[in-house]
Amino acid sequence: MDFIEEYKKRLKKAIAAERTNREAAVVSLKMSDGQQWDEGEKQRRTQRGRPVLTGNLLEASIMQAVGDERHNHARVKVRPVSVQGDTKLAEIRAGIIAEVEYVSNAESIYDYAHEMQCRGAYGAWRVLTRYCADNPFICEELLPGVEPGLDGITFDGELLYPTMGGYERKGSGYVGRVYRSETEFPEALRVIHEGFSPEFAKYKTRFFYSAEIKIDKDRVPYLLDPTIRLAAPGVAAIQCELIENYSEVVYGLATAELVAPVMRHKYVAAVSMESSEAAKTFVNITFPREMRRWVKLRMAIKHGSDYYSVPPFDSLGAVIALGDSIKEVIDLVKERVKQVEALSLNTDLGGLDDLYSDIQTGKAYGINF
């Protein structure tokens, strides 16, 4: 039959095209698993009673790359790019995509594919679809409201004060506030921490963590995206400068010694920096020398006096600002971002204005800021 012959030709062509890569991938996978001896040589040495030593130096580097990806998951972004672009429609589509990823447990697939890519240069997955109801054309209402978040430190279930909360726009930036006591902290965020607290105490969790909520005029918080992490690029960059005794706090978390963070400023802001070229090659990032403290690079090297991003990350890092009013930190971070230059640099300064709008809306929903 014609289609059988066509199938055979295509299979033969696919095998010819992929065989070399797949065979090399198998070798790499074995190497990463510690199987680094030629099988024949290994048998000969074993038969002669000679040692077959293996020092697997690959695992640490592989797990570092794997850990970086798991702390900084890629997200599908939907942005209106033309004059006909609809911000609300983009937000709805982004929500639909996020729901599909959640229901299909996509993060675990992304993690596995990335690890296989690190181990054998092959990382892929297959998308399978099925109808989930007789009528697949189901429209769900977008959950309204704003998304404030908690970015704090837990020590055996206790939330260390002062702590930080704020608003983030993926790919744009972050604006946050320092809360010096439980009485200042918004009730909606405090309720979320109280839910986690018993588990943190049970497992003696001592680290930074973040959690976002969705909240509307009914003031009922809906938990989103809880993560034990130093949230990059913006929040982690801010925390290492905002917390004046940062090293002592981190050392205390590692040695079970509670050290209260010291934070002098009340407000913070960060703007994300991205470059499509950074995913493909090293990109030179330039800025005035006095700006170095405020420019936090994510994956970078220094060659001479120049800084370069390291591929394949398109995220260069963040520019940050600390201050004592919302306007001060937003104006300051905008001014600093304009002094950074890089090939195909993308910074969404308009996102800061959206965050300011979210802050004002959040105040009406009980999120004091």
C-alpha cells in the first residue's frame, strides 16, 4: 500500500537524521550516570583484578543547572503588540494557558525535559490532547482582582519581621513595601502565612519563601504560586540589598540561629531586564560604574572591566531601588534603567505604572501599602 511505503521512507529518513544525535545522547546519559568506562576495558580490568575507579564530576554541574531552572520556571507570556492589541484579552489568554499548564502538571514535564537536556542534550515532550467534557467549548470567567504577594523569611513556622510584601508583573518588575510588625501586615497575607505556619514548624523550615494571592472587593484571598525560594530576578536582588545584615540572616538560617533582619527603607522597586539575543550568545551589558550596586545580573561573567550575560538565559537580571515612598522608588528605578545598555535590551517601564494602579486598587481591598 502506498501509505505503508511512504511511512517506511519517512521512518528511514528520520532514523538517518537522528541516529548520530541519539547515540551521542545515550553516551552522555551514561556518562552523567557514572558509567564512564568503555565496557570492554571495564571487563578486562575486572577480570585482571585491577581497579575501575569512577569520579563523577558531572553531577554537581548538572544539578546546579537543573536547580536554576526549577527556581526560575519559564512562563508563557501573552502580550498585545499591535495597535489592535487588547490587554484584557491577553490577560484572559495568559490565564487559560496557565490553567492548562496547571491541570496537565506541565512544570514537572518542563523540569524533566530540562534535566534530560542537561544530561544528554535531548529534552522534549509530547503534547497529548483529549476532550474533558461533551461540550469542549467551555468559557470560564476570569477571576477579578489584584495579586499582592508575601516575600518573607520563615524560621520554624515564624514569619520574621520586618518582612516584605508587594506586587509583581511578570517580565516587567516589582514594587514592594516593608512591614515592621504583625499589626502593619495586611490581614489577607497574614492569614496565608498562618495556614503554612504549622507545616513550616513541623518540618523546621528555615528559608525565604514567597506566596501570591488573588483578592477582590470581597476581600477573600485565593492562594497562588507558593514557593520556597529567593524569587529571581527582582525580589532576590532587592532582598540582598534591603536586608542590611543579609549575610548574618542567611548564616543563621543555615545554622538554626534566629537572626532578625534589619531593613531601614520602607519601599522597594525592581525592573526586569531581558534580551532575546542573550538566549543565543554572550551579550555585553554596560552601565556607569557607580550603578554597580543597583544592577543585579542573573547569569553573567566579568571580562576585564566588562560584564556579559551567559546564554541561554534571555533574562539579564534586574535594576533595583530602595526608598521611603512609592514615587521615590519608581522614579529612581526608571532613571537607573535608562543608564543600562545591552543588545536588544527589553525593559517594560510601563509595567511600573500598572503596578502603581494595582497598589491603589489593593488598598480598597484591604491591602495597606
